[in-house]
Amino acid sequence: MTVERGVRALHLRRKHLQGQAPT
């Protein structure tokens, strides 16, 4: 399914952004 793939990509992207962002 594409929906699950999109959710997984979003989660991965969010984790990467959070890890790179010095928030």
C-alpha cells in the first residue's frame, strides 16, 4: 500500500529532521 509507505517515509523524515534540528 502507498499509504503505509508514505507514513513510514514521513516518520523517517521527521526523525531525521528532529535529529538534525538543534531545537
